[in-house]
Amino acid sequence: MRKDNKEKILYYIFVNKKATRNELTKFLNISKMGVSKLVTNLIERKLIFEDEVVEKNSVGKKERYLKINREIIKNILTIYFGLDKVVLSLMDVDGNEKKGFNLLVEENISILKATKKIIRDILSENEVMLISIGMNGIVDSEKGIAKISTYYHWKNINLKEIFEEEFGISVFLENGVNMIAYSQIEEHQNESFAILNIENGVGSTIVRYDREKNQINLETKEIGHIPFDFSENSLICVCGNKGCVETIMANWRIEEKIKKNYGLDLTYEEILKKANKNEKMFRKEIMDMITPLSSLILWLDILGGVEKIIITGKITYLEDFFWKELRRVIKNNLLIKEKEIEIIKREYSENIILKGALRYGIDNFINSKYFKSIMKESEKVE
Ligand SMILES: [Zn+2]
């Protein structure tokens, strides 16, 4: 979508919470005079205002930070379509929850219908500027389509269209791993990092920070489908190929392997617990993941050029024995020996996804119908 410069200024100030005219000049790559004119216009329209003085050593005209007029900012409704429940959280843009709802996924209810009812109730009592949704499975975020969601038996459901038609406000949709990436942006500001999520699939998102433009780019990689096991008895992957990394590392594959090798019906968590307690055969099976996992990380290093890998999923419940060995293998096999890859563990939880959904909503603020309406409204004042 093409944005005019006024919209870009509002975007920058809103996402960064405040900005100086100098930053805006760099961001837009236009003259100082040009920025000044646009800023004046936005101040007159009461969309932004000048707040505290910027601390500076040099003497000169005092500059003030520009901020968004909070009166034009409403709440964001974040939703996570998780595995066993749908979680809804109404938040202000600072991340304070105003209201929260859980909807358990049960066989006999229509998730879509039940979710709509909760949304309707929330909207009837609160001012919401947009809805931001995170979900598992394959998502077309541009069109807002849940392409495949095995848990809900959904195929090509256009959530964006359905909700926008029903509620008249803008809806944005992203997959869970990308939402985790969004949740980490503030903490790892100005850095490039990769999220590596290991659950019932293995997914990755590379987050790159563009210093010049002060912009964040996300690249989703189907890293779980890198061929790894070329042996004759390699397993068939959900993608149809044989021996993908996912066939060795996905949580349910570990459960399957324990069942096949030892006849034991254990959940992934139970297996991890036993490995943590140093029960020999479980530890051995878990340690078998070191090779595929370090391969993925080394691939991400060479092709992705990231300094940090954030690993998410239940695998993070594993204790130090696992991570020490992983770090050792990576260190020994890095192409550039002086380089260090930091490995960070994060839980794959609804809270972290909702936090990401909030940030995703903020990033999409200027693409919303709500934004267009306040722009139009303020033009009248002009
Ligand atoms: Zn595959």
C-alpha cells in the first residue's frame, strides 16, 4: 500500500511512541522544511502535539518530542486462535488488559459463531479501533485467510472478510510464529534475530532490522521442511516429502517414536520430564534432536545472518544438559569462529502471542478503516 508522507509521520510517531523532527527527516528522506510543514499541519489537525523538550547539549532553539494525540487512539482487540482455546484480550495500546475472555474449543460448538458473539459483546461496550488475530496453521496475512487449521477443521476461511463484514472495523491476521516475532521487537530493538518455533511443526521467522529506514522486515521460512533424513526408512512428512526435519523434531513425532521404540504412551511433556530426570533412554532420544536442531541454527546463521536465535515451544522445558550440548555443537561448527550466536528460550504461550498481536495491530494502525476515518474527520477542521 502506498502511503503519503503525513500517514508515514503518524505511523512513525505512533509505533515509536514519540519522535523528533530530525528523526522524521531521516525516516522520510525529505527536507527539514518539508517535514516541518507536514508536522505543523498535523498539529493543527490535533492529530499530534508537542510534548517534553528533547534533551540536548548544544544551545539553540528548544525542540520538543512529537506525540500522538491520545484522544484519537482507542483500544485494540487481540485474539489468539490456539490449540485448545480461543483467547481474546481487549488492550489499550500500552498493553494494559481491559478485558479478557477464554473460549474452550470443544467438539460440539461452532468456534466461529461463539467467537463472534464474544466480539459483539465487547464491541457493544467498548471503543475498539481494530482487531488483530494470531493463529496456528497456514495463514495468508495479506488477504486475512486462515488457509489450513487442522484443529478447527478450517480450510480457506477468510476471517478478515467475515469479521469486517459483521463488525465494520478492520481486521488483521498473522500466524502465531510471526506474532511471537512481533512480541520480541521491542525487547530486541535494532537487532536482527530469528524465531525458531518447535511444536507440532517446525517454523521460523527471520526478523531483520533495516537501520537506514528504521524499519522491520519479517521473512517466514518453512524451515521444518528442509530435507534431513535421506535414509531408506525416513518418515513421510505432512508436506508429502520424506525425511524433513519436522519428521524428527516435531513434538508428536517424539511421542510417536517413544511409542514405536518402547511401546510407551507418553505425552511430550512427560518425555521431557523423564529426560530432565536423566532417565537414560529418554535422554538418548531427546539428545538425538541436537544434530537436526543445530543444523537448523547453522543454516539460519549462514543464510539468515542473524545474531540471535529465539527458540520457542515446549522444548524449552528441557534443562541445561540439552542447551549446553547444543551451544557446544554450534560453537564448534560456526563458519566464522569469532562469531557468537546467542540462543534465547521463550515459551510459546498465549500471552506472548497476544502481546505480538497488539504490536501487529499498532503496526497496522494506519492501514485501518478507523485511521482513515480520523484522517477524514480532521480534514474538515483544516
Ligand atoms: Zn516436510
